[in-house]
Amino acid sequence: MSTPSLFRRSGVSVEEVAMEDFAVSVERVIPTSPEAIFALLADPTKHPVIDGSGTVRVAKPSGEKLALGSSFGMAMRMGIPYSTTNEVVEFEQDRRIAWAPRLAGPLGRLAPSGRRWRYELEPADGGTRVRETWDISQDRLKGFFRRGRLPGRVRRDMEATLARIEKLVTEG
């Protein structure tokens, strides 16, 4: 099945990735503390810098420190510009944070949602094991998102995100 042009990048090949339980995860051991990584993840103003997909343009933080139930906005671009509102749905200080994005504004009430972006941190030899997961198990469109090359593209972009996180927390 071909991938819609919205998800294709010219000249970039992305392998198909088998999705188990409607999630894609990547891991990386980053040579620093969980606290340093979590501080970066819990600051929405840093998300455009760490995003490996190139879709996050501008953070629209609420001004509050992220905690369970808090929300923050993002100006995005994937072919066309759009905005999201993200609610923190999982939160354990220095260990786990996840948010559920939905389209901002009136469309957000109508458009399918249910995706989660999750980061889990655990101490490991040489630093912190960081696991990023794209979880679509609760998304009404999970069958669509599971097909084609999109999961492979998401995996590639998440690997780039973890590399950016490592660079930021180790090089400053």
C-alpha cells in the first residue's frame, strides 16, 4: 500500500516497520542523569529543538510547569501548518512523561485523537536509558496509521529525536 504524499519525503527511503500492540518504540542510553533529560522533556519550549521529525515549529507553553493534566500548544507543519493542544496524560517526575495531542480549536473536538507520545527514563550503565514510544492503541484511526511506511518514518524521526536530546544534554 502506498503512503499518502503527506507522509513522504522526496528521496528518503523509509522501511516498513511491524507494529506490535499499535506502538513504535526506540531506545538509547544517554550519558547523563534522568533529571537532566526529564527537565528537557518537561519544558515544551524545547520541543522544537529536540524534534527529529521537523514538524514541531513553535511551542505555545501555558506558563506552568508540566504536570499530570496540564496542557501546552504547538504550532506544527507537515505539508500544511496546523496547531495542536497536548495534554499531559502520564507523569512521574524524572521517570515518565506522556502527552496526548489533538488538533487545536473547533476541529480538535471533531478530529480523531488518541495518540500518545511517551518518554520513559531509567538509570542504566553509562547514563540513562531513554525510551520514546508512539502509541496509537487508543486512536480511532490506528488501522490507517499502522499501514505503509508511516511507522518506519516515525521510528526514524524518534531515533533522530533521541540523538538531538543526547547532543543537547551532553554538549549544552
